[in-house]
Amino acid sequence: MPEELERKLKKEAKKKFGSTTSERARKYIYGTLRKTGWVPSHQKKNRDITAGEKRGKTKKSPAGRSGTRRGGGKRR
């Protein structure tokens, strides 16, 4: 983690949430780090995304569907 940025975020979280160990404070720190482009070390080795791409986009199958039904809709 970028230590300097993390220290600043912890200081900010202490002001906002009264603690740096509360669930909300930890989510605030982690989420803000992720927004800045930081990636946890355990995810770096499997990372396929280039710096310019946004997270959450996946490649579609050629037909445009994965072939599995995931809830919703009527079953025939």
C-alpha cells in the first residue's frame, strides 16, 4: 500500500468515524485506495487489466450470452 496515502486516509477516517478499526472506516480506507488505482498484492499476479481499462468489464461470449440462466425470467 502507498504508506503515505494510507496514513492520511487513516487520519481522515479517525475524524469522520472516530476510529480507524471500525468496519466503516476500514471500508473507507480500502475503497479510497482502490479508487486511486492501488491493487492488493494478492491480486497483482493474476491481473489482466491494463491501466486504461475500467474494472468490472468482462468479455462477452461470441453469441453475447454465457449460456447459463441466472435467476429472473420464466423457465419453460
